[in-house]
Amino acid sequence: MFAEYHSSEKSAALSRVLPAAGPRGISQTLQDTFARHAVTFRDGNTLILEGDECESIYCVLDGWLALSKSLDEGQNQIIDFALPGDIIDPASADGVTSSVMIEALTDGTLAALPYRNWERLTKDWPELARMSHLIEAAKRARRAERMLRLGKGTAEMRVAYALLEFCIRLDSVCEPDIPSFHVPLTQQQLGDYVGLSSVHVCRTMRRLTRNGVLESSDHMDIRILDSQALARLAGVDSERLKREIIPQI
């Protein structure tokens, strides 16, 4: 499932998560703990299956992961995407089995921290516990926004919201003139996220392009040409959404 994590990659990967550990800085013990449990994954790897026994908290240091559920007939629904800095606890209420399947969409790195280690770390480092709480709150907020659109929104609203969410989470708003970012998804995977067929996603993306809202090229390289129009179509205020889904650490 995982490939070896090389020590030469340690600093760059850990810096994606641990700078938020607080004003005391990052202790060598904390760094060493994350590095000791860090492993790389490859595009297409399945990290855990729905219903499998789970033993660890996953801290994403680099790359994209998809969290999904499937019906017996094979239909798939992507519940969320985990990006660098996210923390995943896949356990269901029984504390033993995974509630989701986790798959790699890119190459990347994570720290797989056994529950006992994680409990000790968050006890010794309250800043880490606070960060984890805020990341979980952000996750709930973005899932609630997307669920609202899955139940009540048009295809255009669903796709616009998803793209705006990606833009904010990838910090593309730091380039306000023409935000651009890469989404390592097929149109089918984007459809599995927003509850649409790949054909419907394709038509919606073309309509957004024709209307001058965005440009899309080379398998989901996205350039937002009119961020205000995208936010209107998504039915959100982008600044409010940013406050809700980006942990303020």
C-alpha cells in the first residue's frame, strides 16, 4: 500500500502541517514522531477500504486523497478530498472499522500515527489538539455547504461551488487577479463529488467557459477569470466561505 519514505523528503513534507503547532515552535520530538510514521503513497493506491479495521490517524503532508463510499451495486460517492495539512480519522462510531474508503489521487506523503501515539501527542501538545479540532470544524463546514447544494442546487451551482472550494483550499486566492490551480481529477471523479454524471460535468464546464467564468485545459488546469461570477453561481460569499473552511491557526 505504502512506499518507503526517504529522510531527504522529511523537512519539505513536515513543513506543510507542523508550522501551525504554536508559538513554542516545533519540538524535535514532535518532528521525529511525525517523520518516524511518515510513508509515501502512489497515485492509484488504496490506503484503506470501507469496513476495514483502522488503527491510525492520517496526517496528509503532501498529495491528494479521496474519501468515498460505495453501494453494493458499485455506485460511488466521493465524500471529501484530503489535501496537505488535513487530518483524517477514518474510524466509525465503533472505533474499529473505517467508515470510508481512502484512495490516492496523486503521489504524496502522510504520517500514519497509531491512535495511542496520537492521543499522547495531543495531550503533550495542546496546540496540536487545537489544530486538529479546527481542521475537523472546517471539514464539517465544507461538507455542509456541499450537501446543501447536492440537495437543493443546480448542476451549475454544484460545480461552481466545488471549484471555488478547491481554489480556496489550495490558497489560489493569494493571486486575486487570475487565480489558477490544478485539480488532479477526471470529470467522472468530479461528478462523483458533486452528484453528477461525467457528461453533465462536461456540459457544465463548457457553459462556464463559454460564459467567461473560467478556463479549463490539460485535464483540469483551472483559471478563474471571473471569481465574483463563480461565487454568485456557487451561491456563497467567497470571503465568508474562506473563514468557514480554512482553519484560523
